[in-house]
Amino acid sequence: MMKQSFELMARYNQMMNRQLYYCAAQLSDEQLKRDRQAFFGSIFGTLNHILVGDTLWLQRFAAHPSGFSSLDKVKALATPKQLDEIIHDNFAALSEARNAMDAAIVEFSTQLTEKDLSQPLSYVNSKGLSQQKHFGLLVQHFFNHQTHHRGQLSTLLSQCGQDIGVSDLLVHIPEL
């Protein structure tokens, strides 16, 4: 069931990011980059942080013994050095990178197997410490991280008069 859940989360993630970026595109550069006292400062900083987190986690996932081909392009990206790094300094480039990342995430979710998800994954965290954790739970954290920060963005965009629409996962769960 984890694989099916992660395929749903990948599609949900892609759809929600499209909604967020559509709303963000309605704002000026100054509005996007204004410090709003959020954890990553601005809307723009928070959008970059989500992409930084996705890059770091997917690069770690690319080291899984299954060698997911869907992550080859992500593996080739420069590894962010800081969680608040601005890896794209203009909205068009950031949006293009987000679309490419979401496509890779959807493809990655289709390549997962329950066997893959039950194995451990060894990686080095952002503090340089070696870790070994249950891969399926790391993938769950990956999707939870995105959802957490999209919630922050929902509030920041709402404060700018932008409504991202329905964000409940329930709406995206297919009927039986």
C-alpha cells in the first residue's frame, strides 16, 4: 500500500504546486520577495526551500540500490549547500525547475516497489552525519515536508489576496 500512497502523493504534490505557482505568478517580484517573517522569509524563499529539500532528498534516494532512472536528472543537479539557498533567483526559472522536479517525482513514484520501500537507505544528512533509516518512512517524510511548507505558502498567498483553492488530499483520492 505504500507504493500506491506515494503515487497518489506525487500526483497531489504536482497538482498543488501548479496551483501555488499559478497564484504566485499573479504577484509582482517585489511581493514574492518581500520578507513576510516566515521561516524562509518570503514566498520566493519558501518556494526555493521546497525545491532545495526536494533536490537533497531525491539525490539521497538516487543512491538507493535500486538505482531509480527517474532520478538521473536530479542526481546531476548541483547539490544545495544550505536549506535557505536561493537556487533560482527569478520566478520563471524557479517555476520551470519546479515543473521538471514534479515530473521526476511522479515518475519516481511509479518506479517504486514495496520491496524497495521496505529496505534501509544509508545517506549523509545536512549536518554531515551518516544515517540509515527505513526508505519508505523517508519517502513519507519527503512528501510531508512539501505539505508542511505548502501550508505556510497557502497562508502567505492568502495574505496577498491569492486563493490557492481546495488543497485537501481527500478530493484527490479516487472512488472505489
